[in-house]
Amino acid sequence: MSVRKGLSILAGVALVLAVLAHFNTSLGIAPYLLVLATSVLFWVIQATSWNILSGYAGYFSFGQAAYVGVGAYSVAVLTGRHDVGYPVSILVGGLLGALLAAVTGAVAFRLGALRGEIFALLTLAVPFILAAFVRINRDIDGGLGTTLPLPDFPGWVGDFQHLIFLLMLLVATLAVGTALWVQGSRLGRGLNAIHDNEDAAEALGVPTFRYKMLAIVLSGALGGLGGALLAVRNGAVQPELVFTLTVPLFVIVMSVLGGRRHWAGPVVGAAFVTVLQDELAAQELDQWGNIILGAVLVLFVVAAPDGLFGRLRVRPWLTVGVFVPVLVGLLLSGQYTELDAILYAMVAAIVAALVVDRLRPAPGAVSSPAGHLEPSAAPTEGARPTEPPATRPAGAAPLADLPQPAPPPVPPVAQSPPGELVSVAGVTRDFGGVRALDDVSLSVSSGEIVGLVGPNGSGKTTLVNLLSGAMPPTRGTIAIGGRTTTGLAPHRVAHTGVARTYQIPKPFASMTVRDNVAMAVMFGRTGASLASAREAAVRHLATVRLEHLADALPDALNLHQRQLLEMARAIAAEPVVLLLDEALAGLNPAEIDDAVAVIRRIHAAGISIIIVEHLLRVLNQLATRIVVLDRGVLIADGEPATVLRDPAVVRAYLGRQRA
Ligand SMILES: Nc1ncnc2c1ncn2[C@@H]1O[C@H](COP(=O)(O)OP(=O)(O)OP(=O)(O)O)[C@@H](O)[C@H]1O
């Protein structure tokens, strides 16, 4: 579904809901359903807001209550203490939520170490600090709570309950529309790449800092707007009611339950959890209500770890076909309230989808990242190699001995400019007390294949990291094609024409092989659209002979194929220089021969190569020059035959290897 179509459907659904709410009495819809729907919409806003950063980009946050609290107190203080109008106060709530998010992001995202649980802990602290600040500040709260005046509203709205429903509906539509748009945009693709592997995403050209900032600011703005409406609905605000851990816990449960990689996941999760919780509260089960709620949620999360929405969307007709008859049947029986009927119909539809899915797994039901990319590229559970993997069965002839099809045509790539391509001048890199590189100077010309060798810990990977911009040198400068790259972010270095592979492959696990490569085309130097990037991706996959696995997920690939995928992804960025960091490590002889042939083809396409490799027979075949590092110092640089006979090299490297 295109973004435009999705937004149109969303607007249509919102309109229908607004009309139903407006005529609820004449239509015989019980008033409490309007109250419940308002709660559902509040949680849809919060879960969707959380999901834009935490679901799409994988930055798990416990700070949602901070946005809710800031939004709520903005409205409470401005309307209750300064007579500011509601529309302006609500907008200020959203703006302050965005500002708080921007400050949090600017601190957290600047420091690469603040990822994973450390980021989660940081966000957990923010609402606590704000709650304490609000409690001690008499101009905001002072620990007494803050009340809001009743808002004025036009007569056509009806009553206050209708007003708050309409406002929640408006902001929920905005939130879901934003999430839908983000998911279909370059921003969404980039966030998903960040989710799967942030370092690889940055190295391919994804501006990770900017994208995370955009995501967190959108999240903060929507969370703040939702919080502002919560204050309007409640008519009073207290720190412990808004800066509460319940908010992040609920939004996390809702998003995880519904599915985090799709905009509709948090909507499904919020609707289900809110209705279930309301029903359990109505049963007056006391604490048993929470126990049952928890048990049901655990059950569904275990049954559908990728989220319920991913399962429901695979069989939409089954979902509707169970939900509607069960709902109508229960209502007509006269034995159930509307709320009971809705809840039981929801549970029936979910259980039906899960059971049928278990009996007959549908394509995309398990491995599809819940619609992260368009269906044409959606991976399938059955998407396994259609040709034998490169690892041969025992006794089979080596690949090189088998009749080989003619190599596929090499896609055109940017030709390296003549002359010096890479210049490393006096580069030193320290890690605390360890000097990984010591005053290294090196020059690589267009068309070369430079072998970078040295004993373990001699600084090879560090040099690759410095060349790709993954870390800055302590001293010295690096230039690519005459442009100084020292201090540039890795995605900017990538745009100067540097691509790399990793010793341990870092594919985007939720994307197909094709989309892994397409990401490099999209975010590389040409900045293509997704559709044309996918076309180009197939050509790059053909270069490494992996096109038959285009629809597989990286999990289905063996090590050799993963390394080939790394190479395809790297050349798809159209680099002038390719850094191969031990791309042949762990491969068997036949796979090594195959990889050597691929590297030759890449080189023939006009890409210069720096290859870190321990296998000297490979370097003898491939390298036009060899550079040797020993304890961070460059000890030899020249023709392979000469360098490998150099007594210093034999002593430092070969001698130690033989030992
Ligand atoms: N991020 C880091 N933090 C601290 N020390 C590091 C870091 N990266 C590398 N080092 C240190 O720098 C030195 C060079 O390491 P590097 O990984 O570059 O060597 P290498 O030649 O690639 O080794 P190998 O062949 O084992 O991969 C080592 O002493 C290593 O412990």
C-alpha cells in the first residue's frame, strides 16, 4: 500500500469515527464506549509516538512519561495559571515535548556509547528528574497538583466528552499518519537499517544522527500533544499521575504486542490492551485483573513475538471474517455488553489467526518484518537458497573445477580518478594507553589492490576504521580523492567514495538480501529511489553471484554468502575505494577461490581495493602492492614478492606465524 493510499484510508477512518461519535446517541452507541474510545486514542498516540523511535530505530526508551508530563503541565500551567487559551497551550505542550526530545537526543545520540540498555536507562531518569522539578517548583505545581479551567467549545461539538474525543481523534490521526509516512519514507528505511545494524547503516551512507534526531523529535512532539490532551480530559494534573512508569510500561507492552516494525502495530496493541484492561476493571476482579491482564499479554507475545499485526495482516479476510460474525452474534444474543462483545470478537480473531498460522504458516507470517518494506521484497519463511550453498558436500569437486557460467556483466561504477586516491599522512591512533597506529603514512593510487598485512593486533582493522571514518585519528590526516575526510561522520566519508566490509558480516537482519543491497544504492552517492535501488541491487548481486538468493533473509546464508552480500552491498554504494577487512576469514579453499574471482571482478569494474588478509597465497594472487604493519608501525610497503622476502617482515609477521 502506498503512503498516499494509506493516508487517505486513515483520513476516511477518522472521518467515520468522528461521525459515529457525533451521532452516538441517535445510533444507540452507549456513552461509555465514547469514553473508552477516548482512552484507546490516547494510548494509540502514546504507543505510536514511542514506536517511531523505539520500534523503527530500536532505541528502547522508558522516557515516554516525560513527554506526557511536559505536555500535561504545559496546558495546566498556561491555562490554569496564566489564562492562555487552550489551542495555544496544547500546541506549546507539543513543542515542549519536541524540545525535551531534542535535548535528550542531542545528548544521547552524540555519544556512541549511549546505545541499548544505557540509552534506556538515560530515558528512564528523565521523567524522575522532571517529576522532582515540578514538585519543588511552586510556579508549576509545588506538590499540590494543578487544575485546569473548563474549556470553551462551539455548540456543534455537543458536550465535553465529544470535544475531548474529537481532539484525541485529531492527534491520534496525526500520530498514525506521521508513523505511516515515516515508515514509507527514506527516513523510515534508514531507521530500520539503524535498528538492524547502526554501524553498517552509517558506513553505507545513512545519516544516523540526523535520522535519530528526527525520530525522537517527532516522538516527543506527538507524546507532548497527547499529554496535553490528557490534562484537558482530566481537568487536573499531578506529578505522580503523569510522570509515572505506567506510561512507558503500557506503551512498550502495546507496541511489542501489536508489532514494532509497522505503523499499525501500536494501534492494534493499544486498542487490544486498553479494551482488555477496561473489561477486567469492569469485572471488579481486584488484583486478579492485573494478573489476568499480564498472563494474557505474555501468552500473546509468546505466540506472536513479531507482534499481532504481522499475523493478522497475513490473513486479513480471516481476521475480519471471524471478528465481525462473532461481534454481531454476541450483540444479537443480548447476553453481552458492547464492550464484552468487542473484546471477545478481538480475542477470537487473534486466536483464529494464530492457530491457522501455526497449522499452515503463510508466506511472510514469520520472517517478514511486519511490512517494513513493500511486499515485492517481503522475505518469506520459505525463502531459502534455491541453489546449493557455496559450501560443498564432502568429496564434491571444488567450485573452480566445475563448469562455470560466464561471469555476469559488471554493473557500471564510478571510475576512480587517476592518480592518488587515498592519502594517509602521519596517522596515529591511541586507545587509552595502547598506541594502535603510530605515525603511519600511506598512499594508494587508482587501480591498485593493496594488501594490508601484519600480525594480530598490529593495527590493520584500526586503519580500516580510520579510513571509513568509523573513528577519528588521534593525530594525522586522511584524504580520499584529494578531499580531507578526517573528522567527517562515516556516512559523509562513504559519500566521498569509501565502502567497507566487516570481518564479521553485519547484514540488516530484517531485510532481504536484495533490500540489504538496495539500502546501499539508496543511501549511497546516487541517492536512488527504493524502486530503482532494488533494480540496481539485483545487478550488484549478480556480480557476486548471489542473485538467486535475492529474496532470502541473511539468516539463511552461510558465511561465504554473507561475505559476498557484504561485498555486493559495498559496491552498490558505487565506491572508488573498497576496504575488505578479512573478507576471506573462515572460508574453505573453494569458497576462497570463488571470493578471489569476485574481488577480481570488482577490481575490473574500476574500484581500487585495500584488503586486510592473513592468507599470503591470496595476496600473491590479488595484490599489486603489500603494506605491512607491526605494532602499529608501517614496516614495509612495496611489490608483493619484494615485501614478503624482506627480513623485517619475515621476522615480524611470517616468523611469528610459523612459531
Ligand atoms: N576500540 C578499541 N578500544 C581499545 N583498543 C582497541 C580498539 N580497537 C583496537 N584496539 C587495540 O588496538 C590494537 C590494534 O588492534 P586492531 O584490531 O586494529 O589490530 P588488527 O591488526 O586488526 O588485529 P587482528 O588481525 O587480530 O584483527 C590492539 O592492541 C587492540 O587491542
